[in-house]
Amino acid sequence: MMSTTIVIQMNDVPTMAVELFAERTGQTVCAVQSQMDRGTLPFTQDRPRATRFVNIAKLTMMCLESNNDKPWLA
């Protein structure tokens, strides 16, 4: 069985401000916050009511693992 090694080089920091993520993805801040509220967009938050940041590192891993069960999509 062949094994694949993937190396990810993060050009940005592993977290990103909601406003910047919204701008880079062509969404509104409200849309990004809604995705965080629904649990579809990973985020970090130090404590309740603190500022939330999009967890880019986790999002990258989720994307890489999303089609592991569908090799024809690779």
C-alpha cells in the first residue's frame, strides 16, 4: 500500500480575524459569524464573550480530510 505525505506551509497565521476572513472569502461578517454559530466554521475563543477568530489551521485539516472516503475526487 502506498503512503502519501502532505506538507502544509502556512503563509498566514493559523487564526484569522472574522472581518479579514469575510473579505478574503467574499462573504459578509454576519455570514461568517453564522457559520461559526452553526459549527460549520471552526474558530478559537479564549473565554466566553471574547473575540472569536477563524481557525485556519483546523479549516485546512477539515478540507484535506473531507474526501478521504472518496478517492475519485482527489
